Amino acid sequence: MSKKNRKPPWHQYFLIAMAILLSLLMVVSRAYRASRRAGIAHSETTAVFEQAVSGVPDTEERSEIYEPMYPLPEKLALLGHIDPVSDDGFTLIDRRYANRQGMYMRSEAYDAFLQMHKAAQSDGINLIILSATRPFDHQKRIWEDKWFGRRVLYGNILATDIDDLAERAREILRFSAMPGTSRHHWGTDIDLNSLDNSYFASGEGKAVYDWLIKNAAGFGFCQPYTAHGDNREGGYEEEKWHWSYQPISSVFLKAYEDMVDYGDITGFAGWEMASELDVISRYVLDISQSCY
Ligand SMILES: [Zn+2]
């Protein structure tokens, strides 16, 4: 063998150097985004509490309907152990704004929704609530119906077709939260008009979504599950229908991060997968910056 053959050609060294450089760049960029996310989460929460103390909005975007002086929730409320029917903090949603009777929202969030609904209507947009507050047992029903194959995941795929339990949980988690980890427990989050992203892609649905993107923030509402990308690395799939009343839900989110750990997420089939899949950081906390 000649010397030339034993020595790798120069472009192999070049490729290795480029690969190392690329990996370094990826590590630095991930660290930057993580630190930026932590910084934003911290500064916005701080702003909410500073505003609560001073009573004066710190930015012009905060409208007078914002109610930042929301008391810190108890851990049980964060986990969905609530009864909106008997709890004074909740209001029954009028049937004319919803597709069925019997749904509840936290009263401040509902007031903000009513203002948003009115503004939308004057622009020819009809907002209809399909789902609002869901206590733990309600979420447990949804989760276990999927877990035990009583309800399809999508198409004709059943979770029971998936033997690996972590993989089974991951598939359900594309669109459904584990009991104890759903934002619907908080009374601040609602699903609007259609549970299908394609509805919002054209015609009437597109008009609804365009209106929300332009105006919802003015009433305190944000979209937590935006498309995966720069803003959000993973977590649930995009949900154009899910909107959250940020002045309260941001306080709940921070409280969740501080108070809840994996010992609290239990009481349903597959709960053991919560820590294995790290659902708190990968799902609960992986939301759009606009909701922090
Ligand atoms: Zn939802």
C-alpha cells in the first residue's frame, strides 16, 4: 500500500472539522434559546407581580381588563382537583357562546372572553367555545379512553396497537394531556370553533384564526400550542383552536413549575410514563413565548 492510500484525503479532514463546528454551533444556539426562554419567563412573571404590587400597568399593551392580582393557586387546583360547579371563582358559560350547556370558566377569564366575543362579532366573526374547564376526572376519561383503545388516536389507529408503553403515551400526548398536566384544569383555557387545524386553513376558519392572531392578545388571550419551530421545540402539536387567558394562566404556569413534581402526577393508567417522558418540561412548559 502506498503512503498516499494510508493517509485519508484532505477533504475528509475538512468534513470532520465542519461537523465539529456545526455541533458546536448547535450546542451554543440551544443554550442561548434556553437561557432566553428562562429570561423571558422570569421577567414577565416578575412584571405581573410588580404590577400586582403597584397596581399600574407596566406596558401600554396591558389593557384595563387585565387582572394581574390573581392569588397563587393551590397545588390541587393546578392538578385539576377542582369543582367548577360549586367553586365561586367559576362562571357557567352562557349556551349562546358555546356548542353545549354546562361548561365553566374562571370568572375573570370569562369576562375577558365576553369582551373578545363582542369585538369579534362586530367584525363578523363568531367565536364558539367547544371545551373549557376540564377537571381531573374529565381529563382522566379522555386519556384512558385513548389508553385502553376505546377511542382512536387518529384515522383508525388505537393506542392499544402500540405495545411499548412510553411510545403509547407519546402518541396520545400529541394532542391530549395526561390528567394532572392539562391547562384545561386551570379554567383559563378554551378550545374555539373546531378541533381540526385544517378548518383554520381556509374560508370561514381562516377568517376566525386571522382575527384571533390580530386581536386576541388585546383581550389577554394567547395561543400556547403554536407550530413547532424557533419558538417551541416540541410538546403538543399545533392547536389553532386552543386559547388561554394569559394574565391568570401565566401565574398558574409559574406556580406549576414551582410546586408540582412527578410524585403529584398519578391516579390514572400510564401515570408511570409521566416522569419517563418528562412531561412537565417537555409538554406543560413547552409552550409559545406569548403565553409565558
Ligand atoms: Zn384545548
